[in-house]
Amino acid sequence: MLPLVRAEDVVLEINLGAIQANFRTVSTLVGPRVRVAAVIKSDAYGLGIVDIARALIDAGCDLLLVANLDEGLLLRSSFIGVEIAVFHDQLDKFGRWYRAHRLIPVVNNCRELDAISTEGNRQMYFLNVETGFSRFGLGIDDVRSQCVLRTFERHRPSVVLSHLACSECAWDGTNILQRDRFRAICDLLRPTRGSLAASAGVWLGKPYHFDMVRVGSALYGINTAGAQPNPLQPVTKLRARILDVCNVPPGEAVGYGATFRTARASRVAVAGIGYKHGLPWSCANKLSVRFAGYSAPVIGRISMEYITIDITDLPKALCGPGAFVELLDEDFTVGDLAAAAGVSPQEVLTRLGAGCTRQYLNSSSPFRASLAHRGEADGIGAPR
């Protein structure tokens, strides 16, 4: 019987200084006239929304974008005072919560636009418009109809935003089509700011920057645009503890399905990480891990809480029970792991962040450890 995997056996190290550096890199790229908003939805891509928010504010960020009302309320209960915009959450039902906690709603349809336009205090809002992504947003016909009704004359959005569908492919003509549609809508509405580009869109150049960019993936070191040389710093490291080492004769199966059989007498290490912690099941027999500079292949299937590693050629002193193996580092990033597994790096990051123990590193303090589900969300929350 293998020992249970404890929380401290699987550690995702998060470099807050690297996140700040990536924010500054994007800010330099777009220039001082373009505002850089930080997307920290889905618990900051799994990395911890409160800690990431504070690090970004220290780096000069003054606008945070979150997924829903609960995330906005959590930040306010954690004394985050900068502007916070909520991408989507029942504005017509929870409008008073937005107002009471100074949260900026993103209006995604005519129903929500009507709800906020009838409010007596004329609350600030962002308007999402549909330009070719087909997920939320007022289409051009909706915008024209509301212009006829003079809705925007009575209550103008402070930001008009849309989302590019193909920004990771700079050559795709969809980008130009969406840019032109967005520009036409902005010409109609004349908002204070227009925002079309997210992380990959930043690298499409100034015609896509408008007045504000919304950066998520790039903050966390994910180079979705494929920019070379890569200007983004890796943010995460991942390590897991070796729980056991066994000797396996030649010709024996390792793991479920016998997808790997030993070709020689082998030493096999069992590390306490699996798909429960966010390691993709599909990367079985495709990864190598590192022990103090030595590389060793992951063999057999990824199971719920364990992986098996061929350590036959490694010095025994490096990889006995209790030692740690590195799965992510500067040379093998979340993007590399995602490519090996055939999934998106954003998916890998959010799953690892939710399943592993987070440990924060920055320049002012060596480490702050926290469990992914330690109950940070015990602050105020909207009624459901």
C-alpha cells in the first residue's frame, strides 16, 4: 500500500516577481497611452486571485477584470481598492451588489443595458459588443437600435470592449474583420476607451491596441502569440515528492493498461502527483522530469495521485523516498507540458493551481505557502 499524498508533497511555486515583470513588459510594448487591465478571472488562472491582485497593484495595475460577482466581492473583502470589472453575472438581479461594492459591470445584452440605464445613479459600466466571436455582446444591429433610442446619450459606457477569435494567428483575416467592425461601433458610440486585444492580440500591433488591452495569459508566462524571442518570464515551478522506489524485473508492466514494459531490470520511483492535482492524463509516456539536473522519463499512465519514473540511470542519492522531482521549471514550462499533453496551457495552469499546494515567491519574502482550498473565499459573497 502506497502512502497517502499529503498537501505538502505536491507544490506549485508561483513567482510573483515574474508576474509583475510580465505586466511591465506588456505595458512597455503598448506604450504609456494604452491602459493595461489585468485579467484575473477563474482565481487568477488557478494561481490565487488575492495574492496575484496585490502583486499586480504593486506593479502599477489599476484595473482588474474578474469572472463573476463572487470574485469581485472576494477582492473587496480583501481590501483591494482599485477598479474591478465583472465580466458576467446577472446584473439585472444583483445590481445593488455591484453598486454597494463599487464593482463595474460588463453589460453583455440589451436586457442588462436596460437594467443599468434605468438606474437612478447612472453607474459606470463597460459595454461588450459582438464583432465575430459569438459569445455574449451586443451586435451591430443592437447597437444601432439603442442609438436610435438614444440610450447611450443618456448613459454612455466608459469602455466598449470586444474579443478577438483568432488573435493567436496573426495572418488570419478574421482579425482584420473584427478590428474594422469594432472600429465602426466605437465611431458610433464614442466611448472613453475602446478595448479589443487580450494577451495574444497585444502582439498584433498598435492598430489593435486602441485605448486599453486586457492581459491574462501573458501575465502568467503563457506565450499564446508565439512571440520570438519570448519576452515573457516563466511564472511557475512544479515539484512532487518521491514516495517509494521499487525494483522492477525486465519485461514487467508499469501502471494501468501495461502501456509501458521494462526492457531491462529497472528502478522505478513513484511520485505523489497525478491527474487529481491537474497533471494531464494524456501526457503519459511523453514527459521527462528532473532531479538536480538529471533527466528521467515518466513511464506508464498518469494515475489519480501518482506517476512512475524510470530512475535506473540516476544516482540513488538523488531520488530516494522523500526527495523532490521537478516537473516544471524555467526550461520546461506550462506551455511545454500543455503541448506534450495536447491541451491548452491555460487549462493546465488552472487545474494545477486548483489541485496543488501553492507557494508564493517574491523579492520581499522568501515563501508564503497556502493550500489551494484553504478557505480564502470565506469573505462576503452575493446571494444565489
